[in-house]
Amino acid sequence: MLAELIIGAIKAIIVLLMVLNLSAILLWFERKGSALIQDRVGANRAAIVGVGRRLGLPNLGFVNTLMADPLKLFTKEDFVPAGADRFLHALAPFLAMFPVLITFAVVPFGDTLIIGDRSINLQAANLNVAALYILATIGLGVYGVSLGGWASNNRWALLGGIRATAQMISYELAMGLAIVSMVMTYGTLDLQLMCREQGGVWFGFLPRWGIFVQPLAFLLLLTAGMAESKRVPFDLPEGESELIAGYFTEYSGGKQAVFMLVDFAEIVLVSALVTTFFFGGWQFPWLYPDGFHLPGGAFFHLPNLAVAIIQIITFTLKVVAFCWLQILLRWTLPRFRYDQLMRLGWKGLLPLGLLNVAVTACVIVFGGV
Amino acid sequence: MPLWLFIFLAALAIIGAAGVVLQRHPVHSLLSLVMTLVVIAVLFIGLGAATVGFLQMIVYAGAIMVLFLFVIWLLNLQSQPLEPGHLALKFLGSLGSAALIAELLLFVVHPPPAITQNRAVAMDFGSIGRLAQSLFTDYLIAFEATSVLLLVGVIGGVALARRTTAGGGGAPGGTP
């Protein structure tokens, strides 16, 4: 019993640290990557007493993003505007953070690890209704931004909060429908089982990933997920040219840092969900629990530990690739207008999602899949 | 679910419910209601009805309460000092709450047999498969009728919200 508890705690802490670290690295990548895309030098200040430069290394700006920035933010004055609702103003960043972080509990990052006579499921919480859990936590994520905007007693912030709320509940539908079609395809709501279903290959070379069965659902989930994370081109809630900074206009110091971290954690979340539903999660092509079965009959036996490590690394790399894709999109596309945003959500994604569910149902019933 | 956990969650739910009534500001009341709904969802999950619990979280806490928040904002409700109220209102209100408390007490003292009989539930009780089976077989007509009713409600809402005819003013899509 105690061992189970300790293993559960270790898994939860590993997932949490992976997400938070990846979010912080994304913050760096957002700066350096945007500089690369826009042909600028980019983040290159605040070297530690010039160590890197003395050694002749290029200064990548790790220091100012990962150390100078948090230090600056957390030592700044934590300002609360006059007439603000002090309690909700303080609570809102955490209301935004909490649902995002707990969603990762059901994302599997590997198959089964066997230590001694104990087999450990590499997933923080093995829930058999995980898909519902994801929708529930994402639904709760609305409160952080909306209340942050409202509690600031600032019109820009309130408008940002209202926009964020409207946008998130509009795109939740498309996201839910995309997830529903995946649930129908795999016949389970358990993400670990979904990942196992995606093992193996078709025709000897094509991995049995969800993307090849449900390409439309993939586009729906990625688009709706980006809208949920309120990033360009869906960053209406914080559109700088219209609303200063939207719902976190009146935030400074540590609370603003939390809101920033939420943004990046949401990118990681969308990447993790897309990877799990459509790209096999931790599945590596031709890798089976006992080793590699290459096409042509070649077989390399691998111990369980090596397989687990390869799976974890595969999952991480897939997530990082989708984080990169989202940052690339963010620096490529212009912002939507508000009516375009609503039209895309309600007249574009929602009917497509319904159609996808209907077609999937027909294929399952009449195609005998 | 261990008893101490149940008591803790039940206390949280009651605190939230009391907050709905006692808070002055509508937004604070609404947040208390969200807290109650989430805690009740957790209670459902703890009692083995995970599907119902998560559905409650998605539908009530995640969607309906957000709409309430919108309504509060758009009507610009502020915190208001309590109205002194008429004597008749107070009288009727206390009658109503007395009746409710009496019913609750009666329920505790003489529980209906369905609760006290410790019936064994099926293995798949509360699972999504069981839920779907009852929705789509035993209660199919009621389920479909409800969804048609909701659809009618949605269409009616859209029709009512559409104030101007074609060519009228107003931004398309309605920028908030």
C-alpha cells in the first residue's frame, strides 16, 4: 500500500516537473525561435559574468529567460489596482493554472515498466474515463482567465476576460467532438488503452496511428486546442493592439508569471493531447514490448527498461515537436478578427466535428470496423 | 470512500451552498455555487459513479455556470445591500424553509427502504457503458425527446437574440 502511494507520488512529480520545465524552455524558445524566424539576434543578454563568451560559445539567451526573468518577476511589486476584488484577483492565476496541470495526470508517457515483480503503469492516474476527465478539466480552465479579467476592475481586462470565456466555450465544442470521434474509433475512453491500440503497423510500414484513421479530427483538435490556449492567431483575449494585454492587464510580478506559465503549459497540454490521440503517444514504430520487430523479419530483443526509456523519450520528442509547430504557427499567422473567430468556431469547426462523428458512426455500424 | 473524506467533502459542499446565499456579490455567489457543484461531482466520483461526476463537472461547472457568469456581467449586476423586505415575504420564506427542513428530517428519521437495503450493485455500475446502455435502450424515447426539446430551446434563443433583420446595423458575430 505504502509502496503504491510512493510510486504514485513519484509518477505525479515526474509529470509535473516535466511539464513545468518544458513550459519554461518553451518561454525561451518563444524568444529565440521568434528571433530566428524574424531574422533578429534575439535573446542574447545577461550572460553569467561572460563565461560563455569567454569560451567563444554563442550566447543563446538561456540565462535571461530562465533565471533573470523569473527573478525579476518574483521580486517585482505585486500590484493590485484600486477597486479590484483582492481575493479573486489573487485567486485567478491559480484557478487558471490548476486545471491545466491536473489534466496531465491522465496522459500516458510510457507503457508498463516492470521492476522486480511490480509492474508500473507509466501514467500518473489510470482513469477509465480519462477522455471525460480531460473535457471536465478544460471546462474548468475558463474560470481563471474570466475571473482574472473581472476582478481587476479594468475595462480592458474585463473585455479580455469576456472574450476569453466566449472563445473557450465556443471551441470546447469542436474539441469535444474531435475527442468523441477518437473515443468511437478506439472504443475506449482510457488514454493508455488508446495508445496501446495504436501499436503495430499497417501494410508493413505505416504506423497504426490515429492520424491515418481520423485526419479531420486531428485538424479539429489541433485548431480547437490552439484556440483554447489563446495563442496567435486566436489571441483575441489578450490582443495587445486592442486590449493592452487583455485579462492580465492589471497583473504584475509573480501572478503575471503564473499566467505566462499557464500559456506555455497549455501549449504543452495541446501537444500532449494531439500526440496521445493521433500520434501513438509513446509508440515507437516497430517497437513492441519485447523489442524491435523490423519489417523483413529482423528482431532485436530489448529489456523492459530499455523499451520504457525509448517510449518515454519518444513521447517527449513528439510533444516537443508539436510545441515547436505551435510556436511556428504563432509567429507565422496574423490574428483573426473577432467575427472570423466566432464564424470559424461555430460555422466551421462545429459542423465539421458533427459530420466527422456521423461519418465515423456510419463506418463503425455499416463497415463492420 | 473513507468516512472522513466523505465528511470533509460534504462539509465543503455545504459551505459552498451557504456561500451562495450569504455572499453579497453575485459573482461571489456564483463561485460558491461552482464550488458546491465541483465538490458534489467529486462525491459522485468517490461513490463509484465517475461518469456522472465528470459529466456534472463538464455540464454544470464548466458550461452552465459560465453562462451564468456571462449573464451577471452583461446585466452588470452589482452587490446590493439587502432589501428590508416585506413581512409577508419573510413569513412565507420561513414557512417554505421550515417545510424543507421538516422533509429532510423526516427523510433522515424514516429513510425509504430503497436506501437502507444494502443492495449489491452490478459490477459495471456507474460505468459509461452501462449509462449509455440505459440511455439508448430503456430511456431512448425520453432521451431523444429531451434532446429535441433542448434543440428547440437553442433555436428559440437564437431567434430571440436576433434583433435586427438583414441589412440592419450591428457587427456581424457581435463583438463583445
